Amino acid sequence: MPSQFQKLCNRIFFKGRSKFWSERLGFWIVNTILIFGLFFVLTQIVLYRWTGSLYAEGEGYRLDGVFGGLDNRIPFIPQMAIFYLFLYYPWTFLTMLYFAFVEYREGYRFGISLFVVGIISVVVYIFFPVSVYWWRRELLANPMTGNFWAETMYWYYERDTSFNCIPSLHAAKSTVVTFTWYRYCRGNPTPVRKAVAIGSLAIATGVVLSTLFVKQHYIVDELAGIVLAAMVSLCVFKYL
């Protein structure tokens, strides 16, 4: 965090007398801008929706042949929506809140990592539109009846673009979140922090696998998301 920004917050809000609160306020402002403004609103809502509307259904690339058709042999298991929807979103949002306002000194690195991953992903989505439209068409044409998890995924298909596949944002964000918890735990490895870091890794693993079993991504999407997020996080946490 630039010391000039802390001094500015100190002068504006505390008349230069409260270094502790000016530091905290400075981190809160920067973290809010990075995590919730630039990453969440700009890349995940505005730009994600825009890139998802650039191409008509059926126009994107299919990547189910990259691993010799292995993607097509992965069954549709709608119960994996537990990881894909019901664990992933609360877990990432709580992590965003925690590092934005509680452990705020790590928050700006976390926010920069998320934002860089988001921007790179958007650029790829523009020029390399990968879609799972064909799987969705087949699943919606032959729906499971009386299955809550399947109906939940069908509802999600109707509201989420079939594009924006590679790199997988579920995999990328899960990697950034888990890496941040790992770095946080390594700094002071208390039993609670270790438990949270291990739990984060378990959820991340489930989320990555779930994207395949709910037919939202190809295997190569997940690998690209993990590699991208790992490289960005390593660089950000090392040099900033």
C-alpha cells in the first residue's frame, strides 16, 4: 500500500493525528475498489455479460476433442451443483469480504490478482469464443424430471452464457482464493488458519471437478484457469 495514500487518508479524515485508522481506512478503500469495483462489478458483471453476448449460440469453438473425447465421457451429475453453485459463491464472497476488511493488508494483493485474472480472461473471451452450447442443447432436450439439482442447473443454463469458457473463472477464482488462504496461513500457521486453508483447498477441488460434471466446461478450460491464476497470484504476492 503506497504510504502517500495513507497520508492522504490521514489528512482528510483524521487531520493527520490517527495513523492506525488512516492505514485501515486506506486499505479498506483500495480493497473495495479493487475487489468489488474493478473485479466484481467491472469484469464479472459488465464485461462478462458483454463478451457472452458477442456471438450467437452455436458459433463458438468446441474443445471436447482436446483430450481424445474424454470430456464427452464425463457424465452429467447434477448433484455437483452443490459445489458449483451452493459452496462456490458463498465461499468466494466471504473470502472477498474477509480480505477486504478484516485481514486487509493481504486484501490489495488478493484484489489485484483477481482483477488481473479477470481482465486477461475477458481478452481471451473476445478473441477465442469457446462454448458448451451443444451439451446444453442435449441436456435441455432430454431433461431429468423430479431432480432438484438437475432443475437448478437447467435454470442456471438459461441465465448464464454458454460462452466465456476458457479460462474457467470458477477454476481461476478458486485458485486465487486458495492461494491467498495458503499465504495467509503460512504467515502464522495457527490451527484455525490451517483448517481454513485445508477447507479452502477441498472446496476448490470440488468446484473444479463440478464444472466438468455439470457440463459447464471442458477439461482444458480448468487447466487454463488454474495455470493462469497460479502464475498471476505468484507474481503479485511476490513482487507487490
